[in-house]
Amino acid sequence: MVAVLLTVCAISSAALAFTYNNTKDLIAEAKEKKSMAAVKEVLISDFDNFPSKDVFDIVANDGKAMQCYPAKKGDKLTSVAVRSVSNKGYSGDIVLMVGFLPNGEINKISVVGQSETPGLGTLIAMPKFTSQFEGKNPANFNLKVKKDGGDVDAVTAATISSRAFCDAVDQAYKSFVKHGVK
């Protein structure tokens, strides 16, 4: 019985290792494509550089690196996409791509990754929620849910997810301002 169990475990382990090795590059490529699509989505479309080639890291207040994708027309900055992560989600990390105009105003926000509760927390990715940030400057728009004294209408029954979303946007904004992206 021990020999059969060891054989089954060895075959299962080998199958998992084989599958992992054959799919890890495809998964990484798919994640990169999704991230680049989010960059294009949040930037103003009038640029002539390649933000993915001009990407650089800035350090957030928590010491983690955030990627910045500057969009330029000639030498003039038109917008910046900042990849931000909050670990305060209900079911894990919430990864956003936040597009800023040079004056700090939010252009658009795209949810790159999340594992929130389907039908509740996942609604943070819907335009009904994300559009309330567009055109707002966090310098005078409180990036907290109304329940916490802020200006953001939380998703009903998904306050934790909404708070995490606000946290990720706030981290992106503070890092954008602190590092004076040009």
C-alpha cells in the first residue's frame, strides 16, 4: 500500500511540475499583456513615446516599488500611469493602474487584478464605481469611503473592497506627487 501511495504521489508531483514549467511563461505573458492594456486605457491617447519602454520605479510610503509609465508628446508629459497595489482587500491584493494628468488629476483607473467576492467586491472594477474618481484631484477629493468621512461612494456590501481600492489610489497619488514625475 505504501508503494502504491508513493507512486501516485510521484506521478502527481511530476504532472504538476510539468504543467507548471509549460505554462509559467504563458501566464507571465498574459499578465504583462493585461497590464499594458491597462496602461493604454488610463493614459490620455495623445502621446508619441512608448510608455512601456520609459517605465521606471518609484518607492511608495510602505517601501514597495510602483511602476510609472509616462506618456509624452515630444518632451511634454501628457499623463502618467502608476501601478499600485493594496493588500487591504477582503480576499487579497487589489492591483490598479491609475492614470494621472500632470496636475495630479485622475484621468482613469483600471483594475488589473483582484480576487474579491464575485458579485460584491468585484464591482469595484465596474465603471459605475471607478468613474467617480475620474476628473478628481486627490489634493481636494478625500480618497476614503463616505462611511469613513471621505468623498467616495462605496460599493454596497463591499466596504472593505472599496476601502482597499481607495487605499491603492491614495498610495499611487502620494507617490506620484512625492516623486514629481516629469
